[in-house]
Amino acid sequence: MAPRDRAMALIRAGIAAADPGAAVVRGMGEVLADPPGPGGRWLVIALGKAARAMAGAALEALPGAEALVVTNAGNDAALAGARVMRAGHPQPDADGAAAAEAVIAMLSASGPQDRVLALISGGGSAMLPAPAEGMTLADKQAVNRLLLASGADIAQVNLIRQGLSRLKGGGWLRLSRAPLTALILSDVPGDDLRVIASGPTVAPVGTRAQAADLAQSLGIWERMPEAARAALLRPEDRRALPRARNILVGSNALSVAAMVEAGADPAPIPLEGDVQDCARAIWALASGLRSGQALAFGGETTVKLVGDGMGGRNQELALRLALLAEAQPVDFDWAFASVGSDGRDGPGEAAGGLVGPGTPAAIRAGGIDPAAALARNDSTPALAAGDALVVTGATGTNVADLAVLVRA
């Protein structure tokens, strides 16, 4: 099998292992162990890019449950027995604000005899903007734009998001009068439940004061709306959060393990940190590859935006690695793919990039200077010109990013 074909076959194996329906089925035994009390009902709230598939599996086990699904475009097909609401991602929008009010209403109407099943997956943080007191949706959008361009990692982004929200950082627990169980599909390295979808069913990552300090260190504090700064300077809510059962049912590590089972070796390093540093670290491993060997990577890099081009972290990683490989060539054929498991890498339609030894030359033949494209964060048209763009469509799941380096 050619390196390009093998790379994508391994990526597909990793995505298949993150099937959200199967993940929910794995966790339903614990959910059903605590049924509603007399006169009570099941309330199902599914949030994130995998919300619809997770809700579908849950409703198979809980016929008659009241269900609300909040997800992004492409994953928002109708689901029998559920109300499906589309919400913006990665930028919060008015649809998401309406969905947030629906979640608040559903949780607030619960009673002690009811049981809430929360189905949480990645992407949910942007999809439920419930601005803190004194803030508007426009304020939240302005902060989100600053965070996405700051180079902050997901834990840092969600620390600030939690401080500016009524729903994040345990907000669902403060609203619900019913016991709550959450089945969680992780899209963050290390599977910190406080970070996934900004932790609606767990304690916050940190305090508002820590969020304010972080905004200062990221250099965005003075550019944040005044109402957002005021929200982070308010005293902390010291009330203890009600207990919840939070159960991890799927993760990036499980998808990497599936890639290994499909014939790859686990990489000695994760996908993490600045995208350029990560590209260097990955290509440094190339010279040590055995004939036919593949390395499987998982995680999530960061990109600091310096231009206004079209792209995403996976596309930029692939393009940067291709240019490094051109400058530091090896004497064998190879392929490198880096793909968002949700099928979406950044604001465009691409899922990631698939590059090889000839990619930079192909991009130049298409009329684009790849180095200049990177300088303006414009990896999408560059990869498209080199026939190196990966487009999968929405996959219905989200466990961060998967990558593979293959030697022929």
C-alpha cells in the first residue's frame, strides 16, 4: 500500500474507534443503575460535535426520555424523540445563545425525582454561550476571537471561558435539582474533565482571578470588552457544587490505540505545543523509521495567528512538516497526515492535510509560495494547490487530532 493510502487508512481506524454511539453504550450500565424516583423522568441533554450520535444511542436505552441536542452545522440532522438545536462553532452565535437558554430552562425545571443524563463532547464550549451577568453575546464573541488568535492551549482558553459563563465550570450542577450523570467523550490531551466543553458538570479549571491573570499574560486583557474584565474581577462564588457522576467513555488515547492495533507504532511524542515546534519534533523522528514503519500521534497543537488566511492547526502542521522535509530530505518515500477527528480543521471545510516528498513542489507548480502562505496562516489554498488537502465532512465525533507518519 502506498504511504499516502496507508496513512489515511490508519487515520480512519482512529476515527472509527471514537464512534460516539458505541461510547455511550459502554457507559449506559452505570447510568441505568440510578433510575428516576416515583413520578420522575429521564432528561437527556447532549452537547458538542458528537451530541446527536450520543443522544441517539442513549434514547435507544431510554425510550420516552425528554431529550435536547445542541450541536454544530453538519451534525444537526433531525433525531426522533429529541429537539435538535444548531449552534455556532468555533465562534459563538445567536443560535447558541438560544440553545443555552433552552438548557437553562430544562435544568431549572428538573425535580429531585428526575434524573439528568448529560452527554458531553468536544466543541460544546463555543456552542453554549451564556454570558456572565453584565455581558452580551457580542462581548463573548469578542473574547472568543481574541482567545482563538492568542496561541493559548485548550485548558487556558477554557479557564477564561468558564469565568465568563453561567453554564461552564459546573454551571449545569448549580441549575439542576435532579441528580446528574455525565457520559463524556474527551477531545483534550490528558482527558481533564474540567476542560472538555469547558466542564459544565465538573468544578472549574481555576478561579476568575487566575483567568484574569492569564488574560494579562496572553496580552489580551486590555483588548477584552470592559464587561468581560469586570466579570473576571468579581468575587468568587464559594458555594459547594452538588456531586455528579462523570464517566469518561471515549478519548484521543483510545483512538491512537486503535491506530496502533491497525498496524502503527505509538509515537514517542504527542501532538502538542506550538505547531512549528511540533513539526520539528515529528520530522526529527523520520530518519529513525524502519522500512514500512508508521508512527501514530494524538493530541492538539496550537497556532498563533499572525495573518488573515484560511487554515487550521492540522493543515498548518502538515504544511510546515512538508517544508522541513524538503530542507532536510530522507532517502525514502513517506507520507504524513494530520486530521481533526471531527472532520473540521479551523473555519473552512477541510479536515487536515496529507503531505509527502513532492508536496512543496506541487504547491509551487500551482502558483503558490508555501512559505509565504504559512506567513499569513493561509495553509488551505496552499495544500489544495498541491493536492494535499484532506476533506472528510463531519464525522459525528470529536476526540481532538490524529496524525501518522509513514515510511514506505
